[in-house]
Amino acid sequence: GGSGKQSLSRLAAYACGCEVFEITLTRGYDEASFRDDLKKLYALLGADDKKVMFLFTDAHVADEGFLELINNMLTSGMVPALLDDGEKDAACGSVRDDLERQGLLASKEACWAAYVQKCRNNLHVVLAMSPVGETLRTRCRNFPGMVNNTVIDWFEPWPEQALHSVATVFLAGEALPGDVGAQVVEHMVMVHESVRSFSTRFLEELRRHNYVTPKNYLDFINNYKRSLGSNRQLIDEMAGRLSGGLDKLVQAAIEVDAMQKELSQAKVVVETATRDCAALLEVITSSTAEVETKADAAKSKEEQLQLDSAQIAVEKAEAEAALEEAIPALEEAAAALNDLRKDDITEIRSFAKPNVQVQRVCECVVILRGLKDVSWAGAKAMMADGGFLKSLVEFDKDGLSEKQVKKVKDYLKDPNFNLDTLKGISSAGAGLFKWVMAMVNYNNVAKTVEPKRKKVAEAEKNLRLAQKDLTETKKQLEALNAQLAELRAQFEEKTAEQQDLKSKADLMERRLRAASKLIAGLSSERERWSADIQELDARKERLVGDCLLTSSFLSYTGAFTFNYRSAMVYDLWQADVAARNVPLTQPFRLEALLTSDVETAQWGSEGLPGDELSVQNGILTVRANRWPLCIDPQMQA
């Protein structure tokens, strides 16, 4: 196969407007099944009146008996006993109307002959047989209709011009540099022609047949296109990865420089934040000391004020207690004054020459009231005032001077000048005497109490001032505490910010060191990767010739021995590629391009011998475009 027999047959059927009919072989397909398929074919030809091309190939000959039926179709146009009586009557009925319209006799025999003729006119039988071996020769002898009733179309090898045209058309879309495309086409034609020569030599020397058909040539072209595309894609991917790695290295170097600048700026910021924190800490320390000093002073002052307040309370209580001693006498004098009536005063005032004791009492009253005329006349004038008694009740006892009290005490030195004496003389005089004695006694007490009262008043005044000062100090202390709390909050915030900046700067510095080490370590890789990219570009250019040789190896050399393969690939084809200036890897090795050391090692572990022929056979088995037919008498495959 591979000459294009079926393809050309289908093309001819399409050009003639014929349907293509083929049988489909299944498990257990026999002559009965074949007859059923032929019934379907004749139904299309007769009942449906369709032009049909019946394509029958070597592969369809599941039983040589099929060819007997084919021989009948070729010689008579019908297979004997294909249709039973009922089917035959139906076939005759399908053409009876046509015979009657033509005015012909519509007997059963005439109708059957017309049906067979109709099928023959619509049927075209194409036998696609291979001339290889004795099979076709034997079949032609056994079934002469295959020769006598057919037109034999013998397929000759494609001429050089056809090979050239086909390769040119198929490779038109490939990206081949310069005039290399034309040289590739010329090489492909040379390879195909050379395989024919090697096949003839192979038959002469080893008595082995190898048939070279256009299918091999088309496989060669398709293998070349696929191999060239896949290898180019593989190299592009590898180069892309290396280029990506180089780009990452360049980008990393740029980013490291940027990180270096950023780290320098970050260190400046961290130093500034550290200085700010230190300055703020100094302010907080001094403010804390000031607050503590003022707090201690306020505490001491408050304790002193508590002591002073207690002392003042004691002294005030003593003064009040001493003052309380004069209160009964004052109350008694007030009661005596309340007992006096205006008539009693008028009675005393009416005396022209009163009793000496009464006169003395009145003069004492004049002295205590601070009047200038200390005499009976002055006393009478004093008592003549209508508000005299009221003035005594409301008298300012605290306003007495020492001089006044001393004068009164001189009167009191007389032993006869006492309350009992005056009670016997005048009740009004006794009442006035009580008042005088109350004033003198009060003055005696007041002389002792007054310094204490002044001291207490002064102490209370100082206490109020101290308390006011303490209150002011406490307000200042509260303000300082609030300010200190704010400063501490600012310090905590600044410290947290400084720590955050420092941790970021430290992290950046660690990353920078790691990146610098990585870049330094990959500096040699950068050079190697650049060299690898250049090598990959060169390999990509050499793929044009490399893929030519590998594709021709896969398409043509499977049936040849190792010596023939070496002569074809390395001696002839490689030399032709080099002579045509097609880029090619030197030294060229099939194994380096079609397999790898890992794969060959795996083959070896599975039992394949390690010689070059066995590796080539492994490559053909795995990489070839067609299913391999392994002839392996030594059981090594």
C-alpha cells in the first residue's frame, strides 16, 4: 500500500458523481455476511437507481470465496443465487413499468435481464490490489474475470517532478531561512530516489524486498514538519525559561539597588525616630522628677496643714472655753439690767446728794462708757439719756481699754464698795454694780483670751492661705500628671513606631543580604545561561538539517540492516545535506536527537541490548509514525 490507489479511486468517484460502497469487516464476517452487503449494494443500483463505485481491497478478502462472487459480478454483472424468489420478483417489478413504457415484452425473464443490465450500467467495481508477492498472480489465474473484465491501472513510481512539487507545496508554510527551503526540497527528492536504489541493491544482495511508495514520501514530509515544529517549540520554551531567569536576575539586581537606597533612607528615619524617642524620654524624666517633687511638697504641706488645723482647733477651743467663764457674769449683768426700770434710774437721778456707794457705781459706769465728766453731774447727764439702759445692754465690752478698767478697779479697792452694801442702799445701784463687775470680769478674761483669739485668727488666715496654695499646687500637679501621661502616650507611640521602623529596616537588611548573596552566587550562572541561550539559538538554526536526517531515518530505514542504515544516513544523506549548505549539527548522531540517555538506560533495564542497531530499532519502534512490524527471531524486541 501507499501508492494512492484508494485515494485516487475516491477522487474519481466524486468526479463522476458516484457513491462509494465498501464492506466493513467485523468479527465472524463470512460469505453470508458478504452476500448481505451485496444485497444492499444491488438495492442501491437497481431499486434506487444510483451510480455506485464498489471499492474492494486486499484487506477485504477475509475469505478467498469472496473473490468468486466478485468474479461473477465482473463477468455477468450479478451474483448467482444472491436474491431469493420473493426478492427477485420485487427486483423484476421495479423495472416492469420501464419495459412497458418502451413497448418491450415484460416477461419475467425480460424483466430480470433488464434489472441486471440496469445494475451493470450503474455499477463500477474497483479492485485495489497490491502486486507484491505471488498472491495477486494466483488470484488472477483462479479468477480470470479479474483480468479479462477489468482495466488494469498499473501505478508507476512518482517522477522526480511530482516529488518536487509535492514537497514544495507541503513545505510552503514552514519558516525556512533564505534559499534553504529549495535545498531541503531537493534533498527530500534525492532521499526518496536513493531509497529506491538501496531497495534494489538490498534485494540483490540479501534477497529481501523493500517497497518504496508515495506514502513513505508523504510520511517523510509530515515527520519533518512535525519534528521541526516540536523541536523548535521545545527550544523556544527552554530559551524562554533561560531568558526569564536572566530577566529575573537583572530585575533582582535593580531591585537590590532600589532596596539599598530604601534601606539607607529607612536607617535615617530610624535614627531620627530614635533621637526623638531619646529627647522625649529626657523630657518625661525631667517632668517626672518635677511632678514627684511637687507631689512630695504637696503631700508634706497637706500633712502640715492637717497638724496646724488640729493645733488651731485646740487653741480655739481653749480660748472659747476661757471666754465661756465670763459669760455667766455677763448674763447676770444683762438680767440685772433687764430688772431695772426707767423709774429706778429716774429715782437715782433725782437725788441731789446720793449715797457715796451709788455715786461711785454711777461714776464707774461713766468711766466704762468712756465719758469725760466723771462726777455725779456727769452721771446724771448720762442717765438722763432715754436710751441709757439699752446702751448698757448693747455695750461693746470688747472695746474697753486698760486705762478704763484700771480706774474702775481703783474704786473696787474700797472694801465697802460691794454688791451686798449696794443691795441695802438701792436695787438700781446693785444692778449697775453687777453690770460694772461683769464688764471688769469680762475684761480680765478677755485680756487672757484675746491674744489667743488673735493667734487663732491669724493661724486660721494662714491655714486658709495654705489650703488655697495647696489647692493650686494640686491643680498644677494634676495638670503636670495629665501632661506627663500625654508625654508617656507619645513616647509609647514613638517607641512603637521606632520599633516598627527598626524591624522593617532589619527585615529589609536581611533580605538585602540574602538577595546580594543570591545574585553573587548566580553571577556565574548568568554567564552560563547567556551562553546556553546562544547555543539554543544555534541549535534552532541547525534543526533544519537535523530534522531532515532524523525524519528520513524514521520514514525509510526500518526494513534495512545496520550497514545499509549507516550507508544511507551517515554516508549519503548527511553528506548531501552538508553539500547543500543546510545547517546541521556536527558531529551528527541520530541517538542524540531522537532519544536520551535516560530513555536508552530504561530500555537497557528492560532487556534491550545496548548496541547501536538495537537502540535504532528502539527509536523506530517508539518514534516512527506507523505501527512497527517487528521480525525478531532472537526474541530481543
